Amino acid sequence: MKASRTNTDEHGRARTVRNVRVRPWWSVSVLALLLAGCATSGTPTPEGVAPGTTGGPQVMVMLAPAPPAILGSNTAALAQAYGLRTVYSWNLASLGEQCVVFEVTGGRQAEAVARRLASDPRVSSVQPIETFEVLADAKPWNDPYAHLQHSAEALHLEQAHRWATGKGVRVAVIDTGVDLDHPDLRGRVVKAQNFVDQGERSFTTDFHGTAVAGVIAAAANNEVGIVGVAPQAEIYALKACWQQPPGAREAVCNSYTLAKAADFAITQGAQVLNFSLAGPPDALLARLIKVALERGIVVVAAAPSKPDGRSFPASLEGVIGISGSDPPGPAFLGAPAVDILTTVPHGSYDFFSGSSLAAAQASGVAALLLERNPRLKPAELAALFHKTAHLSQIDACAALVGASGTGTCP
């Protein structure tokens, strides 16, 4: 059943945004199939404790490859020697090492315990679990529909889609959950995985991931809603962030959940990793991103509009950092980031602002370029972005023309 919402713009003209609010009965079965196996593998988490999300301060310890018996023995010995409680352990497949999350007990600081663990010969690396935030503004618009998909015009998408639509390119949205049954996202999400304890409860009603996925890959020419930058890209909806407070557009993530999601994306063959979030430097996540880049995976990340020490991973070498281009942020490429119309849960649409949306647009343009030339290396793609940008703002049409050497743009 379709419903519609009508508003007027600044000139009094009526504008309607269609909404699909009624889920068919079979959508529950589809969700069950997509989320089957969402539970993470490894040592079971003690009841009531979410790895990396609740309890006391936590540290992540990397152990070099060894037989399971030795890894188990070392884990138990470390816990006893340093007064820690084992929360979770798993094999980080992309690095070939074992990762153990310990809870720091006794009111001690994670940083102090990490410094002690770093000198233990059984430990290859250790770090406190850091916190990251998605970069979307809480109040996203001033005048609804005044700039209805103005970003598509700024990126010259109409011209770009003559040559590419991102068909078959796999984009991992490492974010909150996504509304899998949204009319503009049906068929676009090919993998859905949850890395947040009890995160499946709100997976399909999460705002931020749904908005980011819509910017990247909302279907085109389906007589519904909007058009994504890469409307035929394949989305991996990887929930590593949770809404805070529940039901809000704002969300947070941490080192543990992001590492799990990034490792999954790398080993499952993603071609683009989208991080519409930022936080402090994180050693393990940096290692995973380095592995991704070495394997030819393009990594795009949102950059805050003002430098505040929390611009990781956008500031990492090889990552394409994207800030809002209205106004542009320092030292990074830009894309539109104010009043971006996109998908929200329950088959609806709304305006968002923030560099989260700018990064999503860049990931979509990366998918267009990879459809045209799947052999493009991350550094080559980044160079195309810089070479064809106009006043530091990325241009989808110009980037495609630059990649092929033929065609013209406005």
C-alpha cells in the first residue's frame, strides 16, 4: 500500500514524497534469511555482556597464530596475570591472528593496563577499545524539499549514469543496520550482518545506515522515491554501530565492532568500504584498512568539518577522506552534505546533513568508476577524484570521463 506526504516549497508549490509504510507479511521471512548467521563466531560471550559495548573498560589483545590449546592457555594466563576477565575471542581472518577482548576489572584504566600488556612476550599488540561516532547532524534541514536531491545535480549524476550505474560493485556500509525492505533498497542489499550484541532487534529500523545506503544505491527508474549515486551497486549492510539514544539518528561504534565488520567485508570480497564515521586513531582498525588497501579495496571515510583529533580513519594514508563541500572541510575532498534527501526506515524519506552523507556519495562515485574499470587501484581512483574535482568537490561525470578519456560533461 502506498501513501504520500505533501508539502509546499518556498514558492507555495506542492511537493510530494511517496512513502511505503506497510510491510508485506513475507518480509519477516526475508529478514530472517538475510540475518541468519548474524551471531558472531568465537568464544561465547557471557550472558548480559556485549563485547565492546557494555561493562567496564576493555582492551583488545592480538595473539600471534598458534594451536588452539596454546591460544586458550595464553588467554587464561593473561587474564589471571593481569586481573582481567575474558569477554570474547575470535580469529581475525584477514590478519591471521587471534583477537581477545578483556574487561579491565578493579576500577583500573584501560590505557594503564594496555601499557603493561604491551611488554608481555605473548602479546603481539594491544589497545584500549575506542569509540567512534557517525557524522550526521541531529537537525538536518531548515526548509523541507527546498533542495530536493540537489546533490545529484552537483555531482552531475544524470550525465554520469549514461556510462555507469555501479552495476555489480560490492559496497560495504559499515554503519548501523539498514531497512532491508525499503522500496528503494529492495534487491540492493545482498549481505546483511550484525556485529552488535542484540543489534538485530533494531536492524531494519536503524536510521543512519538506512540513510547512507540510500545515498549510495537507492534504485533508479522504479517510480519510487529517489535515485542513488550508484543505483545498481550491491550493498553489504554491516551493523557495527548502534543508535544512541535508541531511535535517534545519532549512533556510536567502537574498535571491536568496527574490526569485526571490516574483517568480514575484506574476507567477503567487498570492493569499497564506506565509513561514514570518525573517531580517534585506532591501531587495529588501521591494520585492517591497510590490508584492505593492499588487496585493492577502496576505502572511503567521512571527515569532520573542523579538525578535532577525531578524523580517523579519514586521515589515514590511502583512505579517501570526504568532508562536506558546503562549506568544504580542510585538507579533504568534498561532496554535498546539507539537506540530502535519502531513505529512512519504514519506507520513508527525509533530509539529512553531515559529512556521513558526503562520504556515501563518494563511495557511490567509486562504485561507478569500478564498474567502468574493475582493475582501478585505490590510489589510482583517489588520484582521479583529485584530478577531476572542481573546487575540491568530487564530480561523478568528470571522474568517469577522466577514467575513460572520452565523453564530455557540463
